[in-house]
Amino acid sequence: MGVRPAVPVKRREIPVVCHQWVYRCRHLVGNMWARLKEWRTVATRYEKTTNSFRVVIRIAASCDWLKL
């Protein structure tokens, strides 16, 4: 599908080119999801529709951004 990994390989595996900025962005996205999952509704996904879940994600992300 043309997707490239953003995770460094182990020593015994064949090395894959993984640019530092890609790995750094992957780390930032993971941290953001961890902060969003502190909200109970995001972690357990109480919303029934995709649109309402997106709204909760946006509200949580906005509150997190304002907190910083």
C-alpha cells in the first residue's frame, strides 16, 4: 500500500530508513492520544455516532491546547 514504518527496527532486522522528524511526529501524536484518553468519554467511547465522537475529540483537544 506504500506505507513506510515510523518505528526504528531491532538490531537483528534489516534497517529501514526512518527519518528523525517522522519518528518525532509519531511520538507527539502518541503523547496527544495519551492526554486525550484522560477524558473518560474519549477512552471508553460512549458516543454512538462517528460525528459525536469527533466533536468530543475536538473539544478535548481544544481544552488540552488551552491548558498548555
